Amino acid sequence: MTANDVYNVAKALSSEELTKLCNMLNSNVKNKKEVNKQTRKRIILPEFTKDDAIKYLIENHFSKKREA
């Protein structure tokens, strides 16, 4: 079944039944979004100090020779 088929059936519903269908679909979409948020894992970054950042910038951005 395609979305167009479902759309044509939904157009034939009464306004009360269409409202019920919309509520069911919205709750289903919200539940899927909540599941996706819960399954995402947070990336744990290594310890990175201000001195490490300064060293990285000096080594990788300020000491490179510009190519012409």
C-alpha cells in the first residue's frame, strides 16, 4: 500500500474519523522520535586542555608554510 492509497482512503473519512486518524499518526511519530533520542549515544571526548589546544593550533595552523 502506498501513501497515495492511504490519502485517498483518508479523504473519504468523516471529519470525526479523520481527526482520530491524525491523532493516532501524530502519537506514533512522537513515539518514534523519542525512541531515536534515547538510542543515540553521547560521544565521550578525551581530556583536552587549553594547553593542548594551543599546541595543536601552533603545530597545525601557524607553522605551516604557505604554498603559492
